Amino acid sequence: MSLIQRETPYPHWELSDPGSGDLLRVVPERGGLISGWRCAGHEVVYLDLERFLDPAQSVRGGFPVLFPITGGLPDNKLPLPQGVFKLGQHGFARQLPWSMKELADGSGVQLQLCENHETFKAYPFWFLLTMELRLKPGKLEITVVVENRGNTTMPFSFGLHPYFNVSSLESVRFEGLPSQCLNHLSMEETSTAEQIELMEKGIDLLVHPTSAVRLVDEHAGTTLELQLSNPLDLVVLWTEPPRAMVCIEPWSAPRQALLSGDRKLELPPGSSTTLHTRYVFTTAESE
């Protein structure tokens, strides 16, 4: 595995597998962002480069990291025993610089984020996030360790918000979805199949699959599979027409979990937990 610093088309680190030709682009200072993944000659990850190059705008693309919440809170307020804190949509991890180093075994890179003066204003906990990215032929494996370094129990949710290129919203279909979903736009349970028919108009759905979820792009002849493991086993599906992309996001809990308690994760002082997910990309030629 090779790790090289590149300056074009934007400053990033490139992790590549000489054997397969697959590569990963990572921008630690922009929220520990995976900004690109090339696999089997395909640019799998969508990135709005013009928007990315404007630091005043939020990123549309890559793999934003969602922590310590997934989704948003009413009035961006998080009530805790320590007080009421202002915490924006999806938390702060996607907006802060992370540190990065190569894994000792050379199989990938490790990214880390810990508490600082800014995070304490929104989330009064001592934490350490460690995210390991491993690039394998046709696969991207992501392992996240969340540590509570403080002396009080730490509640959180975690998710990823990856954007994937598609030929068009008309040319893709999903496999492995349950029959029912939560429509985030109306916050009502509804038919998954009926919602998927609306992809070209824009969807925002939460599903709880029992196995892997696959995005099949008939025109491109490709399949992207998200392999899940508990507790990172909820999936959000999101489109933003006219962008030719689909977000397939593994979440540990639904929106507002820190308020409702629904699947809220809690770490006792000095403890940690490990989350894992994997994306597998195949082409018609490789199957």
C-alpha cells in the first residue's frame, strides 16, 4: 500500500493499492474526509469540487463523519445534566481537523479526533475517535473506535454520510431493503418501494435492513454493497436532485436519539466501543 501527499486537484493524501490500482483520497483537515475512492477504474465517490474548494460552505460529497449525533436537534439544543448545549446538524466531527498517520502494518491509514475547547462548548465530554481506513481490492473497510476519556457516562450516536456517483437517478435500483421505512421528510412510516420511486424528486429515508444493501447501476454495470454490523446497522438513503449521486449512510441510531433514547449509545467512564462497516464495489466484468 502506498501513501502519497498530492496537491491536485486539491491538497489531499492518496492511499493506493499498486496491485489492483484502487485508491482512496483523504483530507484530514476537512473533517477526516474521505474525498474520493477509485475502484476498478470507476470514481465511486461523488464530490462537488467547486463547493469543496470554498471553505465557507459545507461539503457536498465524500464521506462526512457524523458525531456525536446523527441528524439534527430541535433548535440545535442538546439538554444534558451538565446544561443545555448548542449542537448543530450531524455534530461537529465533519467540520474539525483530524490527525492522520499510516497504520503500522501498512494496510491503510488511521485518523483521530479528540475533544478541544471548541467541542466542549457543544458537547461536554472527553472523547477520542479513532477511524481506520483499509483499502482492499474492490473493498473499503472502515473501523471506528469511540473512547470515553472522562469521568461521566458519555451518550452519542455515530454515522457516515457518503455520497456515491451514479449514471443517473433513473438508472439505479436498490436490493436488500425492508418493506417499510421512515420518511424523514414527513417523519412517518411508509412503504419503502413507494418512496424509492421518488428518488428523482428527492428522498430522505431511514431503514433497518436485515442484511446488506446494494445499489445497482444498470447503465454503468456496477453494484455497490453496504455490509452492516451492529450497532452501525441502520441505513439512511438520500438524494438531492439534480445531482447524479445517492447517499447510502450507515447510522447507529435515528435522529434525536440523545433525546428519545432510541438506540442511544452510552459509554461508561474509561470505556470504548468499536463500530465497523464495509463497502464492496463490483462491475459486470468482475462478477
